Amino acid sequence: MTATPVAPSAEVAAEEPGLAKGVIKLPGVLFVAIATMAPGAGAAYAVSTGASFGGGALPLAVVFALVGSLLVAAAIGQLAKHISSAGGLGSYVGTSFHSAAGFVVAWAYPFMYLFAMPYLALVFGNLLAMTVAPDGGGDFNAVWTIAALACLAGAFATNYFGVEVGVRFGLILGLFEIVVLVVASVWMMIAAGDANSPSLFTTHFATVPGFEGLGGVVAASVYGFLAFIGFESAAPLAEETENPHCNVPRAVILSCLLIGVFYVLTSYASAVYFGPDKMADFMSYNGGNAWIGLAQTMWGGGWILLLVVLLVSAFACMNSAALAATRSMWAMGRSGTIPSTFGRVHPRWRSPSTAIWVFFAVGALLTVVGGYTWDPVTAYAVFGTVLTVCVLPIYFVTALACPVYFLRYRRSEFKVLLHLVVPVLGAILLIPAFFAGAGIPAFSFASALSYPLNLAGPIAGAWYMIGIGVAIYLLRRRRANLQLLAENAIPEEAG
């Protein structure tokens, strides 16, 4: 009888200084994942965009997105139970499929979050500038530029001075934005009175012309799914997490579930308060800042609190996204698949210092160049689209890695529903979201993107092609380095 292959697992060379081991507990790694999803901004912008397609059935669309995201999260969680590495999803794919495939995922992962830096910095800067200098001009440009760079500098500091600092900020800021929006949602539901109805969870209010019924719900769920991006960000923190084989899977799945329930609550509250029959026009309300408009109606001058929440959400997301991305860069540097300088760790703060410097320097450059080449709103739309196009193939391949891993290495544990049906269905549900984000009109709700949004596909595609080329080179010349990237840094018996 043929023996079942053994998944790669090896300790990193002890003589090299590494990341701080076991310093993050479950609440910390959980809120890193939550903050990376930016629940405040996600509810106010990403989820709400779906109202243009689903109308008053937006809450049902969010339920659909929650189910799809949970399927992918479950697949990632099953892999995280057995593989713990700063390489994160790249290690999962490299172990399951091939080390070269894992490298391509690891190559794309920090690139994806690199575009989150200018996206979030410009959201932060534009929101503040609209409040301080709403008339535009030189004052507006000065405010958004200073605010965006200050946001980047703050996130740089919380990353550079040790993972515990960044995690602590993620936990505090994540709790703050969630509490405020939950209070606002309950307030709106109470104010709606008799208008509250379970019919918002049916297709009854899915009446947008051209997107009636279930088609509109599915179209709206695409934008709901985009709001979930980031639940996997716990994975690259495995080497710094206490008991990672238990806590990382819990963080991935719990973050997705908790924020999913939060999105269902906020989408229902906004729809029932604004009027489910008027939700098709929700995103054009108050100049595109619909939630701030609702807060002005409810709280008068207290709307400033919501503005603070959205600013906090952007900062917290930037901080957490950088934590995940720079750990992935560090893992590649440690393995020698990119220059080893990226594998350096600060001797005092135990943070991946070189990766952090490069990551934030490029992020700042993109912020300024993009903001002044176009304008802050257009620029963050471009960067956000690149982010979307880049991340969905990563999720797709990682979901499919789950059945491959268990069939190759843990066949005795393989369960058809958990390790095959769940991940494959989750991967399938990503396909419409990818086409919509890339502007490929393969579905009725996806349309070709105009300039400059149509730059997203070529930018993401070019980076993937470069990664594939580098992977081929490494296969021929430095195969051992590829294998090191895929290795499990913390064997289960040591977890």
C-alpha cells in the first residue's frame, strides 16, 4: 500500500532572528482580521453600493455574500489548522499544489495590499478635506495631502514598533467603529417603527429596472462580498500568534461571521430607515456619503461622530492590512525567493523592518502620484479596483487548495462536505465578483470599465505575469528556496 505523502514541515534556522513568537492572543488576531475588513467603511460604502442593483433587498444580498465568504473562510480555516507560517495563503497553496504556485500567491498577496495603502490614505484624506475645505482649491489639496500622509505615518509607526502595538490599535479601533455603527443601526430601526419588516430579506423590494428579483440580489451581493476582503489577514500572523493552529482558524472564521452579521444589521437598518422602495438612489444621496446624510438627519451636529468612525475605519484597515502584507514579504525574504534584506527583523521591535519601510514608502508614492494625477476620489477608485481584481484569484486558488491538501496529505481526515463541497462552492461564488471587479461583461451586472478604472485589470495581470516569470526562474535555479517558502514554520506538535 502506498504511504500518504507527508506535508512539508521544518523549523526556520534558529540562528536567524525571527518574529516575536506567541505574543498575539485570540482577541488580538481576531481584531486584526476584523479591522482589515474596515467594517465602518465597508458598511458605508462597499456594501451600500449594492443598493444600486438590489434596491431594498440589499439585506438579502448581504446574506448571500456572507454565505459565500464563510465558505471560503471555512476552507482557509481548515488549512490554517495544519499549516502555520508568515507566508500565509502562499504557504497553503505551495504545500497543497506546488511550491511555484505558492510563490505566485505570496508574490501577489502583498502587492494586493500595497494598493490598499493609497486607497485608504486617499479615503481618509478626502473625507477630512471635504469637511475642512469643502470648496476645493488649494486648501482642499493641502488638507487631503497632509491628512493622507499622516494616516500612512501613523500606520507605519504602529507596524514598525512591534506587532503588539499594531494589534492593540486594531482591537481598540475595531471595537470603536463597530459600537458606533451598531448604535446608529439600532437607532434607525427604532425610528423606522412600523416600517420594519422581514420582507427586506426577500426579493419583494428587488425592483431596480434591469435587475429585478433574484438577479438584482445576486448583483448586489458582489459588492457585499467585496466588503469582506481581509478576513484571511490573520493567516500571515501565525508565527506571532499564541497556539496558531487553533487561534488563526478561529480568527478567520469568527471575523467573517461577526462582521457578516454586522453588515446584515447595518444594511437592514439603512434600508428600512431610508425607505426600501427608494434604496436604488441610496448611493447618490448626500453626494455619495449616504450614511453621513443619515447621521445628519438623526443626530444633527452629532454626525461628526460618524465622520470620526469612517476616518478611524480607514486607519485601522491600513494598519491591519500592512501587518498582513509585510509578514508575507518577510516570509519571502526569509526563504530567499526575493532579496534576503526583506527577511530582516528589527533587533529591538522584532518587526520586519525592511519590508515595512519599502511597503510604506511605495504606498506614500502611489498616494501622492495617484491623487495629483487624477483627484483623490478617482485615484482611490482606481486603487480599490486593482485591489479587488488582484485578491479574488488568491481566494479562488486558496479555496481549491483545501481539498487538494487533504487528499494529498490527510486522506484519513478527508470529509466530502467540509473539504470538497464547501471550498469548491466558495470558489465558484467568487467568479461573478471577479468579473464585476475587473469590468469584464460576462454577466448582466458586470460592464466594461471606463478610463482610468480599466487600468486595474492590466496592472494586476502584469504583476501576476511577472510573478509567474520569477517562479519559473526559481524553479530552474533556486528550487530549494521555493520549498522553504511553503514549509510549515510551526509544526502542530509545537503549537
